Amino acid sequence: MVLTDVGAGLTWNLVDDVRQLFQFGFMVNALEAGTVVAVMAAVIGWFMVVRRQSFAGHTIAVVGFPGAAGATLVGVSALYGYFAFCVAAAVLISAVPHSRGKAFSQENAVTGTVQTFLLALGFLFVSLYRGNLNGINSLLFGNFLGITRGQVLTLLLVALGALGVLGVISRPLLFASIDPDVAAARGVPVRGMSLLFLVLLGLAAAEASQITGALLVFALLVMPAATAQRLTPRPLLGGAIAVALGLAVTWIGLAVAYFSPYPIGFWVTTLAFGAYVAAALFTRSTTGTGRAVGVRA
Amino acid sequence: MSALPGFALVATSSGVGGLLGQPFLRNAFLAGTAIAAACGLVGYFLVLRSQVFTGDALSHVAFAGALAALSFGVDPRLGLFVATIAVGILMGTLGPRGQADDVVVGSVFAWILGLGVLFLTIFTTSKSSADAKAGVSVLFGSLFGLSHDQALVATAIALAVAVAVVVIARPLLFASLDPAVASARRVPVVSLGLGFLALVGACAAEATQAVGALLLLGLLAAPAGTAQQLTARPYRALAVSCAVAIGDMWAGLTMSYAFPHLPPSFCVIAVAAGAYLVVLAAKRVSRRLPAQA
């Protein structure tokens, strides 16, 4: 690509390499956006893994694809499409009645159908747009090129707002997540909490889509959080580990993607998955039963 | 460019006869029907066993498998079947009692999807730019692009999967509804679960050729959900699920033929989701009415 023509390429001098990363405006934007996204996705992802809603998180992110494709078709920035559709999907999912413990899970069938229909809709928008077919790949699998200053600012403001709300509701949310029945008996508004959290999840998924694409948000939303929970059940420490992992994965992923011909989505998922596998092996070898908060009998 | 020529063609060439006069449509209908039947049957058990997420994960494995095969210069169908069946069985062995854990499934699947993107890049950069469409057709299917031979092979495999599901339907139903009692009665619950996941894998590989890796979940989940709304009896629901899937496929293909700029996979999924929505809404209305009276 263009990068190899302009930059000096990878050298053995680490300091030079890092300096090279900050040489171009688009790369600085990508690193800043990646940082914002990694922090937000890791924190909200931690709650999502505790609440065992990774399927919902994935669906919400996938819904971002038709949003982004539709926005491109209409001529608006894809970022707004991600936000609009992800939040709408979150509200829609929370409207479906929960059927815990039933053999036949209507909820899963509905979620799966909605998700697929929206992907099909995204495909329709892209084929109506008749633009460059590579565009579809960057919407699905991420693209760190072409993030503007304005977008970085939008990402930052949304992330600050969402994390602020999460900070306020974090204690009752954790209570409602770990034991919904007792929490409801103690007067915690479990249903309202669930809706609010899904909206936050929608925002996080939309932000993560910007870096990883709609299909690979698991890399930033689920894997750092799941790794952290393998290592510790404590919320604060776990959250901190998740954020650190998310940042490391994003920064290293962006740097490697800059120097290599292969896409960011591949690097970010590989790094995050590697960390998860390492943590799983580590906890299995040290404690034998290294399972954390989310798993209840 | 416009919808008119295709629409006029349907109107003048006397309905179904004209529709099946086109060889590419005959192939699409032949393979589509068999694939839909297999998806309807497998999908019913998938939803019954709450393994929709596993089906979703497998569908994405199909993407990586097909593109890996393409980038190594092998027939993509080989990559599809090897990848989906192997990963289906693997996920069964990872999770407790043949059912895989959400986070494990999700993480493995995201990484495999990442690998798929790597293979996509290798494939598109090593071959000519005309191949850039390969990724899109694996993701979203190419029903109208099937050759006669491809359609025949797809039909044969789909029918084999459908027959296999029907054969194990009775014990599988028992094992799905009450695993504890079933294993006490010496039903091989674990190996049934693994065998079923292998069938889901084969079905996913088949459906990838029809509606694409990203959309096959709709063909698995929507007819099954629709059937479950229509009847509570398991065998009847299984048959209804199969029939609904085939109906969705036929309606979708006809719709795509009538409106040429709607891609066939979009039409099939739109019909399937629409039918499910209508049945859900009708059920809700009919449940609410007597309560108010």
C-alpha cells in the first residue's frame, strides 16, 4: 500500500519505528481513536461478560454494519450509522422478553434472525451503492485509515459520557448482574438497569466497530474482559487488567498493521485471543479451577 | 439497471414455467430447496438445544475455511466442510456435556474470523483483482452463480444431512429435552451432541454456498422459531420448520428474480425474517385477545 512508499519501513531501531508511527496525522488519529475505544470497550465488556451477554453484544455490533453501509449510501459519515443502529438494536433486544431456564429459547432465535436480517440489509445497501467492493471489507473487518479529528472527538465525548453513566450505576448494576432475584427484592430496578446497560453496550460496540469493523468487535469487547476474569474475580482489579490488555492489543495491533500488509482485524483478534489462551492455560496450571465471577452453578 | 425488464419477463413468461426456464434459476431452485430443507431440520434442533450461538460461530468458521482453501488454491468447498465439521466437533468437546460456553465460543470464533480476513488479504493480493469478489460471495452467497454440477453436489449433500437428522431425530429429541433422564435410559447423550454438531457443521458449509457465511444463521434460526410458534408438538414442528425453510427459499428466489437489483440471499433472509415476524405478531395478538374479553 501507500504506507510502504512513504514511510521508511520497519527497522531494527525500536525508537525509530515508534517515532515513525507518530509521523503521519492519520496514524496519530488512529492511535488516539484506538485508545479511547480500547478503554471504553474493556470496561463495558467486563460487565457484559459478567452478565453473560456476549451474544447480545455481538449482535449489536453486527447491526452496526447496515447502519454504516446505510450511512455511506445516504452520504453521511459511517460513524453516525454505527451509533444509530447499535443503540436502536440494544433497545430492541431489551424489548424481547427474557425466558431464563426454558428448554426452547425463543430469545436466541429472535436475536439470530434479527442479526441476520440486518446483515442482509447491509449487503443490500452495499450492492445498491455499487461502490468499491473493498468498502464492504473495511466495514466488516475494520480499517484504521481515514479517521478524522472530528471523529476522534466524537468517539472521546461518547466514551466519556458512557463511562460516566456506568460509573454512577456500577454498584447496583453489578448487584443486578450477579444475583438479579435478590437485587430485585432489594429494590434495584433490574429491568431498567438491563435496558440502560444494553444502550451503553450499544455505544461501546459502535465505537469498537470503528477500529475492528462490525464483525470483529469481540476482540476489544469480549476478549480482554474474559481474560481479566480468568485472572481475577475482583471487579476493580479485573477492570484495570481488561483496560490494560485492551490498550496493549490495540496499540500493538495498530503498530503491526502499519508495518505489515495484513489487516488490523487479523492482528487485533490474534493478539487478544493469544492473551486469552495464555491466561486460560496459566490459571488452569496454577489453580485447576480458575473460573471467575460470571460462572454460577 | 432498472427493475422493469426482469419484472416484465416474469409477467410475460407465464409464472413458474418461465421462472424455471432459466438454467441458473433451475440450479438455484434445486440446490436451494435441498439446502433449505437441511437447514430447517438442523435449525429446529439448534434452537431447541439453545445452540444458536454455536451455529453463528460455525457460520463464520465457514468463511475462514473457504478463504483458506482459496488462498492455498484448493476447491473452497473442501475448506468449507473440513473447517466447519472439525470446529463443530471441537466446540462440542470444549464445552461441558457437548454444549459449548458463550465466551469460549465467541473468542474462538472471533479469532477464526480474523484468520479469515488474513486469508482474504492473502488471496486478493496474490491473485488478480477480478478475484476481489470472492470474499463477498463467500460472505453473502452466490445462489445464482451455481453451476449445474455444483448444484447437484450441494443437493446430494444437503439431502444426506436432512436424512441423517431425521434418522437421529427421536433419540436427539429425548437427549435435548431431558438429558439427565435420557442418559439414565442409556441414550448416548454426549455422542449424540457431538454428532449433531458435526451435522450442523455440514449444514453450515452447505448453506454458505447458498446464502453465504454471514446469512446462514437466518436460514437456521428463523424457520425453526416460526415452527415453534405454530405448534408445540416436536415432530410436527420439525416438519413445519423444514417446510417453512423451503417456502422462504422459493419465495426469496422468486422475489430476487422479479426485482433484479435485490441480491438473492437478501431476499431469502428478508422473507424468512418477515414470516417469523408475522407469526410472532399474530401469536401475540391471539394470546392477548381472549384475556381482554
